[in-house]
Amino acid sequence: MGTADGMGDRSAGLGSLTPCQQKALDAAMTDGAYLFITGGAGCGKSELARSIVAMKTAVGKNVLVCGGG
């Protein structure tokens, strides 16, 4: 069952990214990339942000995360 925002089925299991999230993660791995992550509650913004931070730090890159409020 998909969602209206194109994020797909989130029941695939903890720690798995949807195809849309994987595309964003791939874009984030580009040097000098700036991303603005937005979406409704429960769509996986925090999971995506954690994945980006983990992947970037694993290859020795610095990451700055800013939250809105």
C-alpha cells in the first residue's frame, strides 16, 4: 500500500529506506549537496536524516543538521 506523498510502503522493516528516500540519500552523498527534507508526520524524515548522517560520517565527512521550529 503506497502513500499519497510517493514515499511508498513503510512496512518493509525498520532501517529500510523507500526508493524515494534512497534517491535522496544518493543525492546527499554528492559532495557539496544541500538538502531540505520536508514531509508529513511519519513519512520517514528522521530516518532519512539519520541515514544521511551515518553514511557521511562513515566516509569521514562533516554533517550539519538544522531543525526548524
